[in-house]
Amino acid sequence: MNKSHVLGPLLVGVTGMSNPLMAQEDAATLDAVQVWGTEVHTSSVDLDDEAIAIRQSDHISDLLRPLPGVDVGGAHSLNQRITIRSMDDKDLNITIDGANQNNYMYHHMGNLQINTNILKSAEIAVGNNSVVNGGLGGAVRFKTKSADELLMPGQQVGAHLKYTFNSNASQSYSATGYGNITDSIDILGYYNLIERDNFEVGGGEIRDFQDNVVPGTDGTVRGLEGELDDALIKLGWDITEGQRLVLGYETYTDEGDYSYRPDMGLSTDLAIAVGLNTPLEFPTEYTRDTLTLNYDVEVGESTFFETTVFQNTSEFWRDESGLSQSTAGFIAASAAITQGEADNTGIKILGKTEIDGTITHGLVYGLDSVKYETNYRSQPLSGGLVESNEEATDSALYIEDKIGFGNGISVTPGVRYSVYDIESTVVTETYDDVTGALALEYEAANGFSARASTTQLFKGPELGEIFVGAGIDDAPNPDIEAETGYNHELFFGFQEAAWSLDQFSMGITFFQTEIDGYIYDYAASQTTGFSGKDNVGDMTNEGYEAYIGFDYRNLSVLWTYARANSELSAFAEYSYLQGARLDREQGNSRSLSVDYFVASRDLNLHWDMQLVNDLPAGADLDGASFDNAKEGYMVHNISLRWTPAQWEGLDLTLGVDNLFDEYYASQSSRTGLSKHPLFGDLFLLDYEPGRNVKVSVGYRF
């Protein structure tokens, strides 16, 4: 196996707008998969499947945290929360095989549940830099593996088995079978089981805000024990050369006796459970069922269409009957069996046409239409059934054209027409807008590139949070407006074989995102007395991302740096929020990855480090109420992967995550100290696992 190249094609720069289909085309022309990993394509750096496989990722953070401007909050399996430039997943366009995943299910959990093992690729647009994506902060497109991409040349049937042991504290088993039914029809079947126990934090002690050990704790985080099952079946049909149809069905289940508030950490969960005399853990189940139909077709030599039809259903169920034992009457009265459901149904058609000539054109065009339906159902132990539902439809038409002048200079104008129709407790309204984008790019023959871009933003108000009533208790606000604004970016980069290196790459992106009429779910007007979801001001988020990397023989090194600072210019009636930052904002972060391939031993060695600076206390949106300063941290991970040539198909991976047993929480997770009239101090710290030894054995037949 070749060494791990952690630096992918960077000429499009950190803005990644020059060709939205670039990653799709690259994926279609890859050689047969050599390792059971996931490729990660971002608008700044690319990580190939070997660079990801060696990390033994079992959480989405293992895939995405090495990337500048991207983080994943939440250590609990229910609390995977992607952030891009401090903007959380509600402001991102997230899809799996083209199916939209955005569901505001519950504010104590993340809005995305996915198992990394079956992923073929993750394509990430850091920031919204194209009319193709929509949304405010960027896009994340996950793709699962397919049989036609896994079969080796001349192979008709294949299989992959894998076992992973984590000392802190889980194990997983997966089995995949794939093959050709006929010359034109292929099938893949996949199943993965993860058995999770309660992990131990770094240092082996759970401490409070004063750095004292929390009474009744032993360093183990309760409320994590459970099982995660994920199964996928995909049937592919090559109708003709250049024409393919894929039908896929995935079912995902995460169940266990979980903490009531998965995002707040054990210290807070204990304080509330003791204060209210309620259980610490509750029987919980989250399920996601996704049906997709993807149709790809080449029309002539210069036009390509990709069509996706999908139906995605997510359900969150919890037995809260244990609340009946509470000494607080209002809590006991709320004991119930509660369920929330989100259905996303949609169609997407994306086309691309290349026109050659003295002046070239790269047209990208298409339409999206997604209907979101939410339902809430609660059966109290005493009282009648409570139900509620809301719905919204988000549709758009778009076109952009990369116009090349043959001298390295290109300009990319684009236009998008969006219509957002919502029927909710907060508002029943149809919002529409025409937004545009314009980019100017220069690519020199010596490897230098530069790019400047501006993209207009548009996003209608979200549906209500599902698991607390799907809007049943929301305050009506018929005057709420859609969020609009601009994302400006400037990129400079260089990529070339220089100074005796096989490859040298560096780049920096400066960005400024302006969101006019920023919507805050917990607004409290100082003039009208209104409390609920409203436009509270204009949010500015600015900063930069940088990277330097090189490949030299069997050595690959990548360094990244990211900084984002947000600030709200509040409207007069919300002046108490003046200067507030986004709650998920991080301190300045940097990462360093080093990979070395020992060719004589078929051995890949890896070390990576992430260093995040402290973030001082300051006004924010929805953060800790008493002290929201965030502590910095440094985490090291090491691993080695052996793929012996004499036993083709076998791979053994050994690694240690959090090598020095750091006690920390991601700054994209809940952190800080809040004061509560019933419970006193609530130390919000969504602890990450301490030192974890990981061993994986995989075999491909």
C-alpha cells in the first residue's frame, strides 16, 4: 500500500467553490478501495481513506475534528453536534446519500446521528460559498459505501469483517457482504453493532467548578451505557454505460438507559436528580430510517445529472415515568411516555454541463425540495394524551457558471431562488428570496492560486423543537422574518512539488459572515414583554483558517489553524444581548498530524495533536449563566496500522486516543457554570473520554 497522503487537491482553495461537483467526480474515478476507511474532502484539506482508517473512528468527531474550522461537540452517542466556524448544525445543510438530516429533535442532544464505519466519504463546505448549498454556515454531505466501489478488479463477490475494542469503554462488530447479482446489478448488505459502557474521564476524577471531586462519583460518567445498531442495504443497477440507479435503505437504532440531559455532563445530571429526587437514567431509544433512490446519468460527453428522492424518519422515545417519584409536585405530574418524530421527504436534481472553447463554461444547476413534518406525542401517567405537529417545505432553483478565460482567470456568477413555506405555532408564512453569488479566481502555472467570493444568505425560521412539544408551547410571532446576509471570503494558496518535496501546500482563508435578523429561540423583549423565538439583531462572524503541509517520500505532515469570532449587534428591544457571541464559539484552535509509512513492514504510523486556547468569559447566546469561560486543552492521539502484503485483505490497527489522559470537554459542547434556584451550582461539562486504547482487526475477502 502506498503511504497516506493527507493533502488532497487544494487548488480550489479553502473556499471550495470553483466546482461543487469536484468531490463527486473524484469519488467516481477512484481506484478500488484499498482500506476500509472514509475519505474526507473539505474546501481546505482532504484526508484519504488511510488517513481516516488509522484513527479507528467510531464517533463523528474522529472524522471531522482534524479539519480547520470544523468541530464536533458532544461525547454522548446521542449528542453528535457538528459545528462549522462556531455555527451549529441547525445552520448547516447536512445530508446522507442526498437525504436531508436536519431535525431539531431535542435541545439536549445533537441533530445528527450517524455511524462512521459505513461512510465512504464526507464532503464538507466550510462556509456557504455557492448558490448550490443554501443554508447559512456551510454543508456536510455524507455518502455511504456501495458494492461497485468495494469490489476489486475481477471480483464478483466480496465481504468485510471488523472487530474493534475500546478500553474506555466499548466494542463493535461489523459485517459487510457485497457482490454482483448479474453483470449490471450489484448488492451490498451491512450490519454494525456497538456495545457502549460508561466511560471514564481523563484523570479518573469528575470535578466541580472549584476543582473538587463531585460527591458520589468515581471518575465514570453514568448514563452512557447502551447499544447502537446500524444496518444498510443498497441495490445498484447499471442500466447502461453512464446510467446508474441505486436504491438504499438504512435503519439506525441507539437505545439504552441514558441520562435525561445528554449534553450537560454528569455533575449537572446528579445535581438535578438529587435535587428533584428523580432517576439519573431513563430508558431511551432513538431510531432513524432512511430510504433513498439515486439516479445518475451522463447525457452526451459534457452533461451529467444526479437525482435523489428520499424519505427520512427519525424518532426519539423516552420513558419518563420515573419522574413520578419526584418530591416536586410539578415534576411528578409531568411523568409520561414521550415520543417525538421528524419526517423529511424530498427530491433533488443536480446537473452539470461543461462547454469547451476559447472561453469555457462549467454550468451547475438544479432544484431542491424538502418537506419537513414534525410530530409530538406524550401519554402522561395521569391525564389525557397530548399531541402536536408542524410542517414546512423548503424549495429552491439555482444555477451557476464557472467562466474560464484560458489564462488562469475565471469568474463564477450564480443565482438561487428559494421559497420557504412554514406552518407552525410561531408563524404561518411563505418566505421567498432571490440570492446571488459571485467569485473571482486566479490559478497560476506555478501553483499559486487566489480567490475572492461573496454569497448572499437566506434561511427561514426553524420549526419548533420536537421532543418538548413540536411547538405546542411556543409563543406566536407572526412578525418574525427570515435570516438574510452575506458570506465574504478571500483565499490565497500554493501547491507545488518544491524544495525537494513530493508535494508542498499552504493556504489561508479570511472570512466574514453577516447574518441580518439573527433568530434566537429564547429571546425576551425588554419593551413588549414577548418571550420566544425572534430576530434579535445582526450577527457578524469573522476569522480565518490556515494550513501548511507537505509530503516527502513516506512522510506526510499537516498543520492547521482556525479562528472565528462572533458578535451580535442587538436590536433596541434586545439590548441586553449586545455583543453576545455564538454559544458554540471556540478559542483559537490548531492541529498537527504526522503520518509515516514504513514500506518494508507495510506499516503506517500516525500521531496527531489538537490544541485549543482558552476562551474568556463574555456575553453569549444560550451559554452558562454565571461563568461561561471555556478552558483550553491539548489532546494527543497515536496509532499504527499494519496491512501485511503476504495476507492481502488483513488489517490490524492499534492506537491510543487522549494519550496523556486529558480532562476536558470540547468547546463546541456544553461548558461553564450556571446558578439554579433549586439545585445551586450546575457545572455544565460534557466530558470527553479519558485515555482509550483501541484495537481493530479487519479482514476483506
